[in-house]
Amino acid sequence: MNVSKDSFSDIEDLLPRFCEGKTSLEETRLVEKWMSEDADNRRLVQQILALNLAVDAQKFEEESDLDNAFNKVKRRINSSSKAWWNWAIRAAAVLSIPLLFSTVTLYLQRQDQMAHFQIITAHAFPGMRSKVLLPDSTVVYLNAGSTLKYPSRFSESLREVELEGEGYFDVRANRNSKFAVNLKDGISIEVYGTKFNVDAYQIDSMVSATLLEGSIGFAYCGENGKRMLHKLQPNQRLTFQPKDKSLKINGTEGLTETAWIDGQFIFKDTPIREALYILGKHFNVRFTLKQSLNDLSYTGKFTSEPLELILKHFEISTNMRWRYLDDAVDAKKRTIEIY
């Protein structure tokens, strides 16, 4: 059934809810039919979506003063607490900004044989991010579903942490103390005072490292158990497959890889599979993608929009469609089919 011009008043009522992903299936089909009839109709929807993005971006800027949020957490600390607990909260306390950050969960394990320091575990819950201040003033941002383990006090010659998931590191330079990030499968990042991003989720086969400033070394075990080391230069991204030991280094501006720190998604001719991978980490969903869509790419920027709205943009800009699957394998993580 064609949607006539006379029915525009009905469409006009539906457009705001459609652009927010709040229409029913029948209403969505009605709007999509109306969009398909005229290029001007499609442009109107794109303009409304762009307006929504601008409004959400403004809200994000007003709500995302990280330093103020961090100071707010520190002021809540009870001054009568034990000294080590005070430090731990200050060091790993994280910004409870609405929609963007969660409070870090700390598990302090005091062992009898370790009288001088504790092992601290900082965790960013699914769909949230966290900021951690290490004992040497190194700053680490954790992406959704990531875990960072570190001692409450580093040794004079070695600063060593363990990461599962994704983290952005702004490492405090210290020539006398090596900084290392241990990852899965015996992989480690050797750091020399720098800013870089590491993506090493346990459930994903690939490991990647993106260098923005300074210098890092990517160390792993080669075919014969030999320790291999590849050094990166600024604006390089290394991807590594532990199973077949394949390694690739590409140039990058670093925007797509690090936009999550500010609660943003920046795609610049990004392959659709990679874009969905980034969205899946943040929104704690699993995507299935038809092989025929692998060649699609997307360019766009989002700030704190709901997943449904982002996928609506993908629909408008590409030929893809999406739907939730009811037969999700993992009840804790919904599956979305891209077709």
C-alpha cells in the first residue's frame, strides 16, 4: 500500500518516535514505505536524525566533566578509613557519570606473605567504562567488560599490570622503571612512556594495539616458542592472530580505536564488520552478519545514542537491515542479525 501525501500528518506524528527507535513494527514499516517513495522524504528523516545527534552531543558535553566527577567520588571517601583503602579508592575510583561510566568494583586480596601491597582488580561492567589511576599516576581507561589487575605499589624497576579486554593507557614516563601490560596467550606490551590503546578480549581471537604517542613493543611467542618483539611507531595499529601467529601493521589516525574513551563512536569508511564489533563491545550484544554484507563500510559519528538509533543510521546509509533474534545462545547477551 502506497503512503500518499495526504497521510503526511500521520507520518509527521510518527517521525520523532521513529528516529528514536520507539515505533512499533507496523509503524516502522509505514515510515519506511513513505521514505522509499521520495528522496525528499528520506532526506527529511536524515535531517531529523542529525538534529537528534546534535542535541545528544550537547547533553554529553554538559554531563561529561570527568575531573569534576572524579573529585566528587574522592570527596565521598571517609577520612577515617585505613590508609591503604583510602589510596585504593582514590587510585581506582571511577567516574559515575550517567550513561557513560560505572563505579569500579575493587577486590583487594590481602595475603599473609604479602604484607606491603595488595592486588587490586578494577572492572568495567558491560555497557560502561571506567577510569583508573595507578600508583605511579599512570591513567588507564577501561572499555566495557574489561578487567585490569595491578599491585597497590609498583617495584622500583618494574611496573607490571594485567589486562583482559580493552584499555587506553597514558603511561607516566620513568626511565628507571619498565612498564608492561600482560595480555592473553602470553602476549605483552612493553611501554616506554606513551599513549596507546590495547584490545584483547578473552572471547575474541584477535589482539590489537594502536599507538598514539611514544613507543611500544608488541611481544609474543613465535612458531618455535621464540620470543618475538615488534616495535610500533605513532599512528600505527598492529593486529595479531594468536592461533596462526599472523601479524599486520597499518597506519591509522587512532580516532576509531579510541573514540570510546569519550563515549563516542567515530567511523571513517570503517568496514561494517569492524563497526559492529565496536558497537557490540559497548552495548553488550552479539552480531551475526551475512557474508554478502562484508564489503559494506560506514562513515559517521555518534555520541551516547541508543543502539537502535545507531542501527537506524546504518539502515539509511546502507542496504542492510537488522533484527533481534529470540533464540539467543547467551541469555546475558542478546543477538542481532544483520541481513
